[in-house]
Amino acid sequence: MRAADRAGMLGEKSHRIGGRISPALVEQAKKQTGIEADSDLIEFALANIALDDDFGRVLREVNDTVSPDLKLGF
């Protein structure tokens, strides 16, 4: 959420979202995240999607390989 805040995504809260969602999905998501409020859970989920770095798609585009010159830090 700090990254989303730094990116300016958590400013004014004027947009409203409504929908029907499986209670089991909401319960499990809250359990996994420790988030209790529905609004906070939705905001967290949207921030994760908005900040996704597309790693999987990019890796597939380079045929599941990385440069042998890539420094991995170990």
C-alpha cells in the first residue's frame, strides 16, 4: 500500500464500487491478508493489480530465459 500511495493512487476516495462476491472468497482473502474491512480489502486488491510488474508475461516473451549476464545477487 505504501507503493500505491507513493504512486499517487490513494488520494481522494470519491469512486464507489458495488458488486456481489462469494462470501468464501472474501473470508479467505481477509484471512490471508489480515484485512478486516471490505473497503480496505478492495483497495488492497486493486492496488496489487495496478502495481503488477507483468513479470510472468515478460518472462514468456523472452522464451522463459534470462540473460546469463544478469546479476542475481548471490
